[in-house]
Amino acid sequence: MPTTVDAFGAHEAGKPLVPVTIERRDIGSHDVKLDILYCGICHSDMNYVDGTFGPLVVSPRAIATPEWD
């Protein structure tokens, strides 16, 4: 069953980050489920948000532990 998660995102360059809800697909047999402890984005990603350059796919930096079932 898909899960919804809370996140922050920019809908277009030059717009501020705003709270968004994202629907996630079910975890598959080849996926790894992580418990995200801390997360951030790099300065280059913020350059897209402020309109300096883009488009790009942001790449989060995360500290996480695997969740074992």
C-alpha cells in the first residue's frame, strides 16, 4: 500500500521551499528501507531553488540506518 510522507520542495526555480506531501510506492523485494536520522541538501541544489541555474534533480545527503524486518 503506498505511503504518504511530509517533505519540503520548490515547485519551480525562484520560489521558496514549501511543505509538500509525497506519495511513495510500496517497498519492493530489491529495495532497502532506511530510517532517515538527518538529511540536508547541498549549496548547489539551493542555487536551483533561488533561480541561479537549473533544472536539476536535487541529491539529498542523509545519515540513515537500515530497517530490518
